[in-house]
Amino acid sequence: EVHLLESGGDLVQPGGSLRLSCTASGFPFSTYAMGWVRQAPGKGLEWVSVVGSTGIDTHYGDSAKGRFTISRDNSKNTLYLQLNSLRAEDTAVYFCASRIPYFGFENWGQGTMVTVSS
Amino acid sequence: DIQMTQSPSTLSASVGDRVTITCRASHNVYSWLAWYQHKPGKAPKVLVQQASSLGSGVPSRFGGSGYGTEFSLTINSLQPDDFATYYCQQYSDYPWTFGQGTKVEVK
């Protein structure tokens, strides 16, 4: 059974940093592209970033460019999202998700909450 | 960026109804479109990939259609478990983008 478990969400001050993790199991992690999607309180889903199976190919949404960095460690079956220069508008539940070629996101985690506030 | 526009934003329906949600892309996304169901506090669930391919384990009352810039998700005979928010998402071009969502609520 596919399982994705996010962690690392916390309360952080504006301008602060945070690293989110997503631990995967139940599928060949190293062969799947992975991504992050977020949902701010009362808002819809927003695509954040995606990384290819090897970790070399990365893409970011407009709100993440220059501040967030996606990476992965295939030896640990773990996906990461480094969040820097955090703003109040980054407050959201962050979901990790897996994808296979020609598809969107196939499996999703339950999410981890990031709150940016002083 | 490709803008995805869903309609309606809210849909009031009863169990047993047939409902249709539409999604319009600002540029051609070919068949690179997915539909997701999302309930509060839960992980989103994929319903349809490549515009019309039903996801694994998705009930056959769900169906997707369309190509290019016009897409639709249809739920035949709405069930109690189907009251949720639905999103379309294009993955034709980066940045990937979601529609704003359609909430299907009890009439």
C-alpha cells in the first residue's frame, strides 16, 4: 500500500525558514517524480513544485520561485521542501504527492501545517 | 502561466442527481488534465487522468471528457460520499495550475 507521510510543519516567524519532509513507502520511490501542493486556509489547491525521479529536474510555481527548494534522497525514500524567507501568505497545509509519466499526481499524503506568524 | 477556470464555484445537488463540472484552460493543454476530489482534513484523491482515464478504484459513476481547452467531470447518480470539492489541474506546461475548485454541497 502506498503511503506518504509529511512532517516538519510548524509555527515560524515571518522571514524564517523551515524544511518539510515526506517519507514514502509502498512503491519504488526512486522511479517516481514527486511534488508539493499547498492549500491556504479557506483557499483552493495551489501547485508548489515538482522534482524528477533523479532529483536533477525541478520546477516551481510562481510563489515558490527563489524562496523554496525541492530535493529528494532516494536512499531514504524521502522528499524535501526547504522554505526560506517565509511570509504570512505561505501559511498553508503542504501536501506531498507522487506522479508517474503522463499523469498528474497519483497518490497524496495527509499534509503538514505551516503557520507563518509573529 | 495557463489559467484554469472552473464552473460553477458551488453546486447544490441531491443524492441521485447527475452533476457536471466544467473546466476551461486559457491555452491548449491537449489531454494533460486531471480531476481531484478533496474533503476537509483529508488527502486529495485523483479521479481522472489524461482528461478521461478513470483512476484506480474510482467508481464508474465518475467520468471525464474534453480536449484542448474545454473539459468536464460528470458524476452520475450522486452518492452521499461525493459531497466534496473538486479541482481540475493541467500538467501540460509548467507551472502546473489548478482550477479554483467546485464545491458540491447538499441541496
